[in-house]
Amino acid sequence: MGLKGRLRRIERDSAPFRWELKCPECGREVTLFGDVPMGLMVLDWEAHQPEGVRSCADEKLLELFQHEHDPQNFIEKRSGLPLSDPAVSGMRQMTCSAE
């Protein structure tokens, strides 16, 4: 197998972990790898702790978290849906109910 074939195989195998996102407000585009919704959830949790954000998160993920517009509203380019949509993130929005 040649180099081009290997590169195509790597791209195909990594596709589920590749996120191409676009801010609907300013148009900024970013490509990230890994579990972006979970990474943003961890950063958000850390931001609300007394110690603040101290994660070893990827630099691009940290930039996305600190972006002037809400990163949950970024559009995932393959689907056209916001990152917060359960069809994209795979996570339901959890709500607290007072009982």
C-alpha cells in the first residue's frame, strides 16, 4: 500500500473523532479531534470550581471554550446541526428538578 492509500485509511478511521465546527455568529471555523462535547463539559465543570480551569485540554479545545460566542452553538459542518444537539453530541441536555 502506498503513502496515499495509508493517508486515506487514516483519514477514514479517524473520521468519527474529527469535528469541523463553525461559529454561527462570527463565522470562525475550527477543526478538532477527540471527544469535543465531553471535553467542553469538563472545561465548563472546571471553570465553576474554586481552582478554575486547570485541565490539560488540547490548545484548540481551550480556545473554543474561551471563544466570545457560546461553543455549544457552533455548527457541526457535516450535519448542519449545533454542537449541543443530541444527534451531534450524543448527549441529552440534563435538567435539575426541584422536588
